[in-house]
Amino acid sequence: MACCGQRRAQASVTGKAVEANRPPRSMPRVVLYEYTGTTRMTVIGPVSGLSYRFGQPGAKLQIDSRDASSMAGLPNLRRLP
């Protein structure tokens, strides 16, 4: 017959095994954009809510792919391959 201590140990091992079997969270894909304007520009991603700050002409930033379609319509931003 098992005592309480052994049951707790077994429960904690079981809990860890369940966590270990979870699939890893996938990282959002990113798309590279370059700022072609003459000053600086900040854009808020409409889907992710992230703030993208292009600090100078020629600045390149990785944009969450969920926000990429909205960025495509903005002047002075160019998608890079």
C-alpha cells in the first residue's frame, strides 16, 4: 500500500509528463520590410498590436506576417525578399 508521499511524487511526475507532451508554441512568421521615406515612421500592427518603429531612411524591420498585408498598402514601405 502506498503512502501519501509516494502518491504525491507519482502525481508530480505525471503532471510533468503531460507538460512535456504539449506541442511547442510556434513562433509567428516574419516578413522583412524596408522604410524608403525621408524621416522616420511608426506603425501599429492591426492584428498583432505591435509597434514597428522605422527610425531612419533605409531602416529594415521584421514584421509579424499577420500584419504584413496592412503594411503593403502603406507608402514608403517596401517588402524585401
